[in-house]
Amino acid sequence: MDHDSRHSVSVAGVIVDDQERVLLIQRRDNGHWEAPGGVLELDEDIVSGLKREVLEETGLEIDPEVLTGVYKNMERGIVALVFRCRLAKGVPVTTDESRAFRWVTPDEISNLAVPAFAVRVQDALNSDGRAVIRQHDGVQLISSSA
């Protein structure tokens, strides 16, 4: 198989607090505001990878509640699995991968994050227990289906 035709799989955790605010991090590598997450290791199961990535980027331990969306970056071949999560333990801190964090209300999300990443958070907040499927170009949505 040609390496250019392979996909990367990433995970992200939309951590929701008791006030229905969501934790966003500002990534060190590109300055974007996003839900914490990253690429799964080859030998790692999905939930363990999600917990590892969130811990690495925020210092928090989480409990995943439900898969809320599957998103494909059509430009880069990245498939992202996004989960709504609850905080299990810890206080958010900046890390080698995040330079800032903020608890934001649903109304603030689209002011901080680009549409392709803001929709992940909005989908997690509005989830009815079924995952949505969406495609994007890294910034804008291309299409979606239920």
C-alpha cells in the first residue's frame, strides 16, 4: 500500500463541566484553539489513546461518555474520533503541547475555534447519543451526514 493513501486516526475529548462549559486548549504548534487530543499510537486502543492525549495536553484525567462525531480532514487524510467527556481528576495546566486553556460557554466556541473544530465541540454539546459524520478541509466544513 502506498503511504500517501493511508489515513491517520486521531482522538479528541470535549470535556464538559457542571456548568456546561467546555475546556479548549491553545496548541503550541499552530496557536489554534481546539478540544484536547491527538494521534493514536499504532499499538494503542482508542479509549487509552484518548485518555493519554488529554492528559498530555491538559494534565487532566477524564471519563469518556459517548462518541459524538467522526470527522475527516480531506486535505490531510486524518480521521478524528471525538468524545464527550467528564473530568475525573485534576486541574488544567499548560504543557509542552498546550500554551493556554480556557473554559468556554457554547456561545464563545465559534469566536475562538475555526469552523472545522468548533463544530466538533458543538456536536458534542448537542449530542443525542448518535455520532455525526462530517468532512472538512482543515478550516471549513465540506459536507455532513447523520
